[in-house]
Amino acid sequence: MSGITISLLTYAITIVISFFVAILIKIIVVLLEKFSKEEPEDSFKSTTSNITKTESTTTTVVDKQDDSELAIAIALAKLKSNS
């Protein structure tokens, strides 16, 4: 076989394998979307902090918290302790 024939055959095999892998990934994504649990409609509530007041204490439940919110809380706590 000549060099050009081998290189074209290599390119063809590479393209076929690439399409095969892409099809496998697409099938996996479709199966995951089909069989995964659905997210609640109010998904933004899970990223905010919920504050519940009880009789004598305040309980804060945080699912996910942004780092900037944490930095602000630390800065405010330091300001309160210094005053």
C-alpha cells in the first residue's frame, strides 16, 4: 500500500470511530434524561438560604451558598466584634 492510501484509510477509520463515540454519548444522554428524577419547578429555592424563625431561636438552613455571601457574613461578623 502506498502512503496516501494508508493515510486516507486512517482518516476514514478515525472519522467512523468518532461518529460511533458521538452516537454512544448521545444514547447515554438520552437514557439519563429519560430515567433521571425530574427537578422541582422552583429550582431557584434550592440555591438560596431559607430562614425559619422558631419561638426563641432563628435557624438558618442553607442548601447551596455563594462564596460572596459567605464573605459578606464574615466581614459583618468581624465589624460587629470590633465595635
